[in-house]
Amino acid sequence: MTCLVYFIFIISILESKIRPAVAKDGGDIKFIEFKNGVVKVQLQGSCSGCPSSTMTLKQGVQNLLCHYLPEVKEVVAI
């Protein structure tokens, strides 16, 4: 797959599966980049200061993206 295909696939997963879930708690997630197996996202709204955001990021977002796209090795918030 090309970089553009990865970007589109990651964004579609974020938009369809992850954003609605974090929006229920007043948060948002924004895709920043995908490089060398690392997806960088920005947590916004109530997610940006939430103590559970690390767990959500690793157990939720990272697990889901790795499941659908094995090329993803890690998800980090910036």
C-alpha cells in the first residue's frame, strides 16, 4: 500500500469507530501523521486532560488500528 492509502485507511477508522466513542465523553481525536509504523494523533476536548486518555489511546485506539492495519506498531499522542 502507498502512504496515501495508509492515511485514508487510518482516517476512516478514526472517523467511523473511534471519534464517535470519544465524542460521547466530550473529546475528539485528530490524525496528525503515520511514519515508520507510528501513528501520531492529537487528543482534544475533554480527552486532552483526562487521566484515562493513555489507557484509551493504547488499549482502544492502538489495538483497533493494529487489528485493521498490522503495519501500525504504535499510536502516540502529541
